[in-house]
Amino acid sequence: MIKQFTFNHFGVNCYVVYDEQSAECAIVDPGMEAGYEDAQLFQLIERKGLHPTLLLLTHAHVDHICGLRTAAEKYGLPVTMHCDGAKLLRQAEAYGSMMGFDVGRADDLASTHIDEGTVLAVGDIKIECRYVPGHCEGSICFVIPSEEAVVTGDALFQGSIGRTDLPGGNYRQLIENLRNKIMTLPDSYMVLPGHGESSTIGDERKYNPFL
């Protein structure tokens, strides 16, 4: 099962992927910036009796990590991310101050690195990692076959793609990676993006002007 929240003034989608039988769950992109947003996430986990075992980042842009320390410290979890995102974690405090986020330091948290082909487990749910840089360095999409879903972060949106004009962005690289690693999924797969509404691979294949 996958539960979506939308947090902070940039409207970041945070996802909780959970296995009902084992009650294990993964938190993806904890973007909470206020206490009431923390409470929404924590109350879901408590109400369903879930046990967080993974704290995942699609990428380390500041709007996706403003609740990272809160979640990491509450559940005693390392940050699971691509190693190329470490630079963005080091820059998070400075970028946050320019964008209205009070994130503090993020690069001193314990971390576990993943890459193309890494397969993670949440109970019986498998999460396949696909490295899709282009929006930024260290961008990972999480494919969840049992749910017929892919969490795309800011790589792919409904009818659009992530911006590539920020440091580390590369338009051609992003398009190539999306075509070779994401658009190869079946049409029925849900696209769960980092911002905005969900879509499907089939709809993006038909209607996304970039693809």
C-alpha cells in the first residue's frame, strides 16, 4: 500500500510505502516543515501500527528534505540515498535560507547509499532503484512492482519533467534516462511524482510533450 501526503510551501509529495502483513514501512521524501505536518505523518504510522525501516530520498533538494532530521531522529533510521546527493545535503542549510526553509544541517545524518539496480525490501514489498539523474545529481526513482507504481521524485511529472536549469541539471541526460529506465515500464504503472497529481506511464507515453 502507498499513502501520499503533500507537505510544505513547495507542495512536496511524501509517500509512505507499507506492507500490511509485516507492518514495515518506508518513508519517501519527508518534506514536513511544520509541527502539524509532522503529526500527519506520525499519526498515520501510529494508527496503522507501522514500523518504519527505510527513510528514502528521491533526491536531496531542500524542499524534499526539510523534515529529514525529524524523521531520522524519531525512528532512528539512516538516510537511504544515492551517494551523488551528498553535495546537496551539504548545501541544504544555505539553499534553505534562500527559499524560506529552516532545515539546519542535514549532512551529518547517518546515510546508506543506493544505486542503479539496488533492490530494497519493506516486508514482502520490493523496491527497485533506478538512477535517473538529469534534474539533479543523485536522483533515484523507486519502482514498486507489487503496487504497479513508480515514485519519480522531480524527474517526471504529470505532463512534464523536472527542471534542468539548476546546478547539476542536464536536459538531454534526463530525457535519455526517462526513456530508457522509466518509460520502459508497463502502461498500467502509476506515476507518483514529487509534486502535483499522479499519472500513469501510459498517459505520459501518450500526452507528455517531452517524451
